[in-house]
Amino acid sequence: MKTADFNYTLPQELIAQRPLANRDDSRLLVLHKGDGRLEHRHFTDIVDYLNPGDILVVNDTRVIPARLYGRKPSGGKAEILLLEQLDDTRWKALVGGKKLDEGAAILLDEGEGLQGTVTAVLDGPQREITFNQALNGYLEEHGHTPLPPYIHETLDDPERYQTIYSRYSGSAAAPTAGLHFTPDLLFALRDKGVLLEMVTLHVGLDTFKPVDAENVSDHLIHSEWATISPDAAKRINEAKLAGGRLIAVGTTAVRTLETGSLRSAGIVGSLQDISLRDARGETSGFCPWKPVSAFESPTDLFLYPGYKFRAVDAMITNFHLPQSSLLMLVSAFAGRETVMAAYETAVHEQYRFYSFGDAMLIL
């Protein structure tokens, strides 16, 4: 399967640059994957499509204010975008500035002596940076929320790039399908008998990276830290066995749940090639549904057409970048031709795309 099969043309004006005044004012494109039927609704109508006993699974990660500004001892400007915490003082980061090679020092603005030192040069602009003290409260007080590269306007309220249920800091980007939910909407779902469960996947910036391999199966997916607690796994499995549908909010929740299901099937270690093995029929011994196991580890599960879903019954997602692994995941769930046709309709109907854009419900 070619990466070019997941390309589409998107007018720049359809890339949402700011969130709507009210989170749940977004439009909702409902895609019935069985026959490709589309419905044009509003996000608050999501209540009409979920049933008592269904399990809505959200990603409770929180975006860290990971963009830091500073200067070199010479006075030149420097910028740090934290990607992953390695220990109390070491981080993997992207850096902006000249001659930030191994041994280079960066004095952070307003840091009262806080300094970072480049201790390793990684791929491209990535560096390992060791700080002279733990960042702790510095990030909350002086860090800036990083926005995706396709958003060019300033965000007045950084909380609008957080879900209302975010709990655990660790992401470089928001799980944007969850940005549409409001307290009132969650209460309405609860009152209808829909169950809410939380899992965690800390989103990395590689989520925005287009697949650059000619063949999809040659792409090396990024790894992200994910967690399903034992209590959450137990409740999810009990509700599923009682007849509820497992509805994932966002591709991050999908990857987490499917990873948990593969773990329950005894697959450990790298999950990179599961889609390829499924497509070749090498995993035909799996049942249509596998319980979700608790786990806490990185996941490199790459979902593209050919993968057999073992846990998720429906998903809520935003509209994704062309040739991205996220678009491939959605295509694996609903079929490439069906999804690409839905995207063509969304463009024609002028839906808003990407992080602050509208949503899609796939049933």
C-alpha cells in the first residue's frame, strides 16, 4: 500500500486557526462505515448515537507548557521544546538557535539561575538537555503551550488546548478529539447511562509528522508512553461483556485500547508490524474481540489498512493531515476508500480541519 493513497487536497482556509467560542459548537460528520452513509450533525448530537451501557474511553493526558525561551551565554536567542522527560533533570528536546551542539549552555529566561546544557546531539534538531535542577514549577509558571505547526495565531487561553478531563502531564500535543467535550455534555451522556473510562497516552510531536516512506509498511512509527490501569481494564471488559460498545475518543485512545487488547492476547514487545501480519493472515488465530489488559509501557502500534481491530467498536476523531499515520489509522477502521470519500465531502461542505477543527463519529 502506497503512502500516496492517503493524500488529499485541503484548502488552507479550512485549517482551523482558533477554537470556537464554545467547545461543543463544532460540527459532527457521522460516518457509518458499513455502507459509507454520512450524516451532517452538531457535536452535541453525539448523545443521540451512544446507548446506555456503551463505554466512552478518553485520553486524560495533559499538554505540558513545554516551549521554553532563553539565551546562550553569548547573548544569542535560544528556544527549547521539551519532548520527553528522561529523568529528573534530563529531557529529549527540539532546539532552535545557532551552534547548539554538545556542551552548549542555555540560560532560561526568568529562571533565577536555571540553565540547560546540551549533553547529546540526536537526530536533526533534537538534543538531550540536562538542566542544573528539576524544572518542577518552572514549567507551569514560565513555560508556553506548544501549538501544532499549522496553527499560526496566538491562543489567548492555553486551557483551550487542554481537554476538560486532562489529569496527567506529559504530552507535547493535545488529544484533540476530546477538545469538543464540555461538562454539560459529559453529564448528559452519564444521565443516558453511557460509562466514562480514562486511559493515558502521552502524545509526541511526531504525531504531526507525515509518513515519508513510499510504502506504508516501511514507515517506522513513533513510540509513545501509554497506560491502562487494572481498574479501568476490569470495568471496560465487564461493560463490554455486558453488551456495551467500546467507543474511543481519538486515535490515541484507539492505539491504547488496541495495545491493551494485543497484550491480553500475549503479544509483548514491539507492535510495529501487527498490521502487516494481519494483512498477510499471519494472525488469523485471534478472536474477533479480545479483552483489554492493564499495562504501562511504550507502544509503537502502527494501525493501517489490513489491521484487524480487536477492541474498539466506534471512534470519535478530528480530521487529520494528508499522508499521516493518523489518517491511516482511521482508514484501517472504516476502509480507505470510505474515509477518503468522507474527507472529500468534508472539504466540499467546508468542515474545519485539524486540531481546532470539527469532529467525525465513525460507527
